[in-house]
Amino acid sequence: MRLDKFVCKSTMLSRAQATTMICDGHVVVNHVVIVDVATQVHEDNHICLNGDRLTARASRYILMHKPADTICSNIDEAYPSLFNYIDVENASELHVAGRLDADTTGLVLVTDDGRWSFNIITPTKHCQKVYRVGLSRPINEDIAAKFLHGVQLQGEQQLTRPAILEIVTSNEVLLTITEGKFHQVKRMFAAVGNRVVSLHREKIGAIQLDVGIGQWRYLTNDEVNSFSC
């Protein structure tokens, strides 16, 4: 992680305070004074602040049921931040591993471990995300084959990765994708002449949403480790 983030995660300093300490030469990494806040460090490095060895706090892994009309930002903007629902210390260190639009509800995973969240959001890891999608028009059965082959999104050169479509009712489907392009689910259905009217994420990898709207819980060790490979 970045050196300034490591210092914050190892102390009670704010990002601005950590930046000042680093730039003023108070931080030593592996016996070398480092003044670049963006320097990448590892928790196994020997990092000291004013001569005291720093140890980062244990990473946190949280499952949350995102309500509608909230955003996955750490601060309130046009809509309130979902972090208003998560009552933990140092919440500013957390981020969402795979954001949802303001009007989209359902499962989000929240952490302060960037390497862990990378395994969730990068398409090369093929992490499956399952969405329950409400549509404005009845779905044609041939759309499943089109999604499995990949569809052309407006403004994109490459087809989407193969996606699995399961028809629940004429106007409701389950869609499983392994990537997260901008507004991808909405754009996929727009590409085949339909419109998404409701969108809810039910599952990420092996983790199923199991808490009420606006509620959260810590992940189990097995759930955390399910994304480690």
C-alpha cells in the first residue's frame, strides 16, 4: 500500500498529518528516510516513525446490504454515503470492492485491504457477481445466448465477457457477470433493446447477501479467504 496510507493505518494520524510527517523526513523505511508519500510499502517492511516501529492494524472485511439512493463514496455527495450505516472506527480507511450505482441495491463488500479487493474487481480473476434485474419489457429467450457470446456496448470496442442469463419471469432475470464496466448491466440490456427498471446484487463469488437493508456484518475467515486465490 502507499506509505501515507500505511502510516494512517498504523497510527491515529489523519492523511494530512501523515503527509506532513513523511515529507518532513520523520518516516524511515528499511533504514532509509522516505519523503515520497506515494511510495509502495508492505507490512513486512521495517517502517519507523520518529524511531518507533509501526505495525498496521488488522484489515477489516465487511458485508453490507446497500439501500437505494446511497452512494459508494466515503463522503456524502448528491446522495448520502452508505458509510453512514457502518459504525466502525477509522471508517475513512475503508473502500467498497466493486461499487454500485446510487439506485442499485444489494450486496457490497467493504474493506481496507486493497490487495484483497483487487481479486474481486479485476476481470482476470473471473469473480462472479449475480444481479436480480427487473426489466421494462418481457425478455426474449434468445437473449441468453447473446449474453453468453458477449454483446457490443455503446462506446466499447470489445464484446462483454460471457454472461449467464437465467429467466425468472417475463420481466425479471438473474444475470451473472465477471467484470464491472461502467453501468454494465444497464448497458447490456440497452444493447438488446430493453431497459433496466430495478437492479439488485445478490451474490459476489461464494458470498450470498444475508442481512437486511442498511445492515452489515463482518465476513468470516472462510469468506475472506474465498477471494485469496
